[in-house]
Amino acid sequence: MPASSKDTLIKEGQVIEALPSATFRVLLEGGSEVRAHLSGKMRINHIKVLVGDRVLVEFSPYDETRGRIIKRL
């Protein structure tokens, strides 16, 4: 069952490093650095994310050190 939008936190950031397995290090607007992986929809639709891209990252309320990239801006 997918989480509802009220359960997740969405922040904007910039990709600063590409890691293995479609994982990225993202610098958020607040200055914090997190690890984020690509969402399934972005993988299925072959949306490329490169270092320097602005992205939207979705977080679970339980762990705000890791997130999911849901959109490339």
C-alpha cells in the first residue's frame, strides 16, 4: 500500500555525486546532505539524473537521512 502524501516529506536539492546502483548524494536547500535512490517510475521511464541536476527528494518521516528522487527539475 503506497504511503499517502501527508506521511512523506518532500524537499528540493541538487545532486552532488553519483554513486553505484542508481544512488546519489544530494545537497538539500537547508544545507544538509543525504543519500537518495531513483524511484521506480523514473527507472521505468529511463529518466537520467546527472551531477548538478535539481531534484525533488521524498523522505519517510522515520528516516530523513535517506530518500527517494521522485522528480528531476
